[in-house]
Amino acid sequence: MALRLVVEKAREKMARMAPDMVRLGLAVGTWGNFSCRVTGDGLGEDLMVITPSGVPYTGMKSRDMVVMRLDGEVVDGDLRPSTEWRLHAGIYRARRDVNAVVHTHSPVASGLAVARMPLPPILEDVVQIVGGEVPVATYATAGTEELAANTAAALRDVNGVLLANHGVVGVGETLEDAFTVCQVIEKGAQVYVFARLVGEPSVLAPAEVDLLRRLYREGYGQPRRRCGG
Ligand SMILES: [Zn+2]
């Protein structure tokens, strides 16, 4: 498919999904951001389409989405990109299997991030969708290359991480997948905190974690389409 068409489809899809950041309780105000990787015929390097800085999710239009190279050069768009564009670019460089990144400030998962406590493998959905324990990436200032590097390092084996004193990052093959990762982490964090209030949470054994992941990979759900597809 021609690159221009892929980019337009990605922008439209992102505009359709933007209100979900608020509707699903993943973002407050204009904080948080999301992006997807686009590839096209004859394109030497990948591009990403990312949400603009400081625009309310409920009013975001497809034209507001910013198209950029992974080195930060804006290719198309009238607005400034999210200040966390380095975080997104760093993840796309480190994980070739990732085509979408969602960054949220959802409250309970952010609470774990402030306590710098990983979310252990306590629930089937967290294990299957995130891939096991949700680690805490080493602290770095928002918007920096250091945060991008720390996050990419923590994402080596899983699809979601907590950012120390900051929030959550979820990644996936599609935007839907990355949104689901962030939702499942927030729900898992709520369950974990509640379990700690009423008792001692039981963590799933490594063999059970492996089995759940294998069963999920082998047979759950329907085929999905990538960004712009
Ligand atoms: Zn943030």
C-alpha cells in the first residue's frame, strides 16, 4: 500500500481511538500519548504517527496527528508532537515486533510506579497479554533519551512496564493490543492493591506463567490488523 494512504489510515484510526484514553480511565486531561509505526513501499526507514502535545483527547482530529522520523524530524503535521516522542522512537528502535505504543498515567498502576513495586504475575490476563511480571523501569526525567533507554531495556521480555514515579507504557503489534495492555495493567494493579489490603496475594508459579503464555499464543482470539491496515 502507498505510504500516503497508510499514514492517512493510521491518523484516522488514532483519531477514532483518542477518546478511549479518557473513556477507559487511562488518562487525565491531556497527559499520556500514543503512536503507531508506519511502513510503506519504497520507504527507507520507518516513520511513526504520534499524538500532538497538549491537545484534549476528545477533540483530536486525524490531521492533528504528527508524522515523524524516529530521529525526531517532523515529516508532516501542523502541531508539535508529544513531548514523549523519544520514548516512542526508542521503543520502535529496540523492538521490531512492536507497531504501537501507548503511554498512560492511570492512577492505580501509577501508584505502584511511585512505590517502585512491580506488578507480579497474579492474574491470567496480565500474564497472557503483558507476558509475566510487569517491571518498573529505572527512573529518568520525562521526555528524555534516558527515559527512552530505561523503558526499552525494561520492555525486553514483556509488553508493558511501569515508569518509576510516572506511569505506564504498553506496546503491541496493533494499537488495540497496546491499549489492552494498558487497561489490563491498570486493572491488575487495582486487583493487586485490593488483594494486599485483604490478605497476602498468591503469585502464579513460573511453570504456570509459561503454560498460560503458551496457551494464549497458540489459540486465543482472532487475527488482527496492523496500523493503517
Ligand atoms: Zn507521561
